Amino acid sequence: MVRSSKESRKEEILEAGLEVFAKRGYYNTTTAHIAEKAGISQPYVFRFFKTKEELFIAALDRAFERILDTFKNVDAGPEQLVEEMIAAYEELSELYPNEIALQVIGISVTEDAIRNATQRGLSSIQKYTVDRFNRAGIKNVEREVTTFLARGILCNISYFIDLPELMMEKNK
């Protein structure tokens, strides 16, 4: 499928937004910063996104979509499912580190629309994981999903504040 130049430009702005928001945060980012990163004028950003908030939400939605797609592409049996999903998330974190930062930033922003987008994204991941673990026959699904999500959030925080020790496991 060939994208029109309009779709392509919107995609470039969205990806620039992901990168700039991840590096500067929500409050320290302006649409001028994003326009500069995308190599366009600031008014051109507003042709695709009415506000900075709208652009941030689109970037945040993209981050959550990539996470869900990653989990949906995990092909593993019940015994390996949790570990394979963790491995897939770690690989995603390396390929798309801005998505990790955006989740942490999204949690910290107090504007209702962004808070709602963060809630929707995390809820969709939680619901998918519950369903997937149930279908795999994993016992104690609620506890396993909570542990899985808590580990993911801790991984995000560890990455975001550059404190890998948070994720160190003791030898068994």
C-alpha cells in the first residue's frame, strides 16, 4: 500500500513527536520543537494535529498499539508464554525506546485527555493479557497479569531514569 504524501507527512510528524516528547517530556516540548525535528514549519504541524495535546495522544496511542501488536505476535505455548511476552517487550524496548519513555511521561501528565489516553492504553494491554493468559490456561490469571504488568512498568521506569539495577534478578 502506497501512502499519499499527506499520510506520509503526518506519519513523519507523529514519529518526530514521539522522539521529541520522549526526550523533552510533555511540558517542555513545543510544536516548534517537533516541527524542527520533522523539518517543517510549525504551522504545518497544525494542519495534521490541532493541538500539542492531540499530537501527544496520537503518539501515546501509537506506543500502546505497538505494544499490543508485539504481544499479539508472540507465538508460544502456555509454559513459555509469559517469558516469551517479556522477551518480546524487551526487544520492542530496544527497537522503540521512545515508546517506553512516552508511557512513563503519559502517567505523569495531569491533563484529563492525556490521563484518559494513558488509562485506555494500559487498560487495553491489561485486558488483552488477561484474555491471552486465560486462553493459554495459565493458573491464577489475575495475579499473573498483575505481576506481568508490574514488571513491565518497573522496566519502563528503570529505562526512563537510567537505573537498570531496578530490573536485576538475584541468582536462583
